[in-house]
Amino acid sequence: MKVKRFLSTSMQDVLRMVREDLGPDAVILSNTKVDGGIELVAALDYEEELVSQENVIPSLITQGEPNPSQLARMYADKHVKLQREMDTARRKIESVKSKRNQKKQNVELTDQNIADEKSNIIKEEHADRKDSDWIELSDMRAEILEIKGMISRQPSNSESIKKTRATSLLQQQVEKTLQSLCLSVPIQKSLVESIKEQLDFESAWEKVGRQIEGAVTVDRTEIIDHGGVVALVGPTGSGKTMTIGKMAARYVMKYGAESIALVTTDRYRIAAHEQLKVFGRILNVPVHTVDETNNLDAILDGLNHKKMVLIDTAGLMHSDACWSEQLQELKLSKHDVKSYLVVSAVGQYQVMCSNYYNYKVVGLSGAIITKVDEAVSLGEALSFLIDTRLKASYFTDGQRVPEDIHLMKKQDLFDKAQALLNSSERWVTINSNETGLTQDSLLFHTA
């Protein structure tokens, strides 16, 4: 390929020069406005494939790198730059010649001196041109090596796509498992977002477990060890009275029956306090009832000598006037009453949160999770503890007193949630042909 530079005062003139010099097959590579006119670079016998293979640039023709036409222009720019360097060298030589000619007028030189001067001029011109070529080639080589290094450090598109696809599939797998645990949607999204850098399900799920356990707050010591006045609040059916009985039995076994008393504020329902009195007779612990003649503070005044007082409250609807009256007794008591919200694990997440907002007016000290043995999933209870940040004190998992009440640990609910998931019932699709029924298929679950 022959590349040549043309310079003229107008575009018509410079194009004429190209046609006259290189002929009609010449290819225009670039044109630039310069002082005095227009500079145009043209090539003859231009072959894109040849250009792309010259000057060790084949590895650059990848996605996002220069195409052959661009490489040709790069080559032309280098050629023009080299020509300019050579022109500069020629001007220097001409300057040297001019100076020497001036000296020639003043000093008579012999034929040998003239021959020597010519030889020196030729050597200087050759040296200048050689140095210019060497510098240009060195610069080009350095640029090429730098570009090669950048390309080698970048992952290929296929590798990037594979990694993105694998991450997406892993996140989908984790998200599906979290959905099976019945965790709340915001918590699911947060956990899935956190495992982007994980490479396999095992490591991703391990990280999920650490985050869930870290988000659950627990009371590291038992309520009965703190002593004082403790009230259990919550809706009907949450298990308040049974939990009171278990806590009282646990206290009696550890500290004796002399320093504990039981109190019920449920004076609104007929025989509502009978179950608590049964526990009192079994444990030999006195049971007191708040009513019209004995308010809560009066009863607590009479129990100042007791180290532990457990208060069982009525599970009323928050729309009931008696419900508000009961909470006011707890909130306005002159005694330091610590209230714990009793939350059934079989409840819905929205119901749990609603109860929290209804009862937090009394100043909740923590939560007790009940009926864990009856739940088909524990994601709701986990989500509730994470979102409300209530300290989990106990959890209960049966009817035995006091065996089925346990001090909560950070990993307890998550481990039990996974165990429930692993042993959950499987859904099996049975074709209608096998059953003789008219429906296309029926879903049955087997243990």
C-alpha cells in the first residue's frame, strides 16, 4: 500500500493533485485544515485486510475495538507524523547546508574538504532520519502493548454473561427458598440483594442465615431471673395464661414458691381466672384478681414483699372500652411494670404487627413467641421480630409445664424454620385418569 500526503490551497486543487499522482483508484484516508490550505492523505492499493494485519494489531479487532478502516487511518496518521518528522529533519539539513555555503564563500575549500562535507551531511541526514524512525516505532510499539494489556485484563463478554446468568439463577433459588420460609417481602429482597457476590447456594444460604440471626434481638437472661413485676399482654388465644403458668413453675423450681405471686386483670369474662387459679393451687402460689374493689396498684402494694409478680391480662379487642381501661392500669401504675407481648407463631404477619402497634402504648420490654410446635412456618414470627426489633425472651413449643418453655437464642427460630421447611408436606399432582374424577388433576399433600 502506498500512502502519500498532498497540500494545496483549495480542495479542488488538492483532489486534482491526488488524481494526477495516484490515479482514480486512490483512497482518501483523511483531510485536515492546516496553515496555508488543506492537507489530504491518500493511499493507493488500499487493502483493509492487509492494514489490519500490519503492525501487530490483529488482536485488537474484537468487540468494541477499532475496525479495519479505523486501523488504516491510524496507520495513515502515523505515516503523516513520520513524514513531518522527516520534513523537519530535511529543514535542519538545509539549514546546515546554507550555513556551510556561507562559510564556503569566505573560506576556500579543497575538493577533499567538499567531499568530506558532503559525506558528513549525508551521515547527519541518515542519522536524523534513523532516529526519527526509531522514536516513531518505539511509540507505536508502546501504545500497542498498552492496548494489549488493557484487553487481557478485561473479561470476555461470554464470561461476563455467564457470571451474570449464574448470579441471577442463584438469587432466584435463594429467593424461592425464602418465599417458602414465609419471610416478609422486604426482608426477602434485602437478603437476595446481599448475596450478589456469592458463587454457590451453600455459601449464599450460610450468609442469609448469619444475617437473619444477626437481625434478631434476644434477651440473654431469663425474665424470672430479673424478678420484679411482669405483665403478659396480647390478644385472646395467644397463650398468655399457659405461658404465665410455665414461667411460674420454672420460678418455683429455681427459687421456691414463697417469693412469687400471680395476678389476673381479667375481670371481664366469666371464670376467666379459673385456669390461673389451678396453676396457683398446683404450685402453692397465691393468685389475686383485679376487680372493682381491688385495683392493680392496691394489689401490688400488698405484694411488695414478693420478688416476682406475674400478671395475666385479658385478651380483649382493641375496640373494646375495657381493653383501653386495662392498658391504662398498666401504663399509669406507680409500680415498675414490665410488659411483654405474647405472639402466637401460627398468626399472620400483618396480625402480629397490628397487635404490636396496639399494645406498644404500655411500653413493651420484649416478646414471647408461643405455639411454635403448631406452626407450619416460622418466617412470619422471624419477620415480626426483625421488623419490630423487640427482644425475644422465651418461646414455647407444647403444653407441658414447665418443660415446653425455653430461653430464646438467636439461631433458634431460623433453625426451626429450616427444619419445618425440610420436613414440610410435599404436593403431588395426580392425573384424573388415575382417580376416575372428571377434573383434569387434583393436588394432594403427603406427609
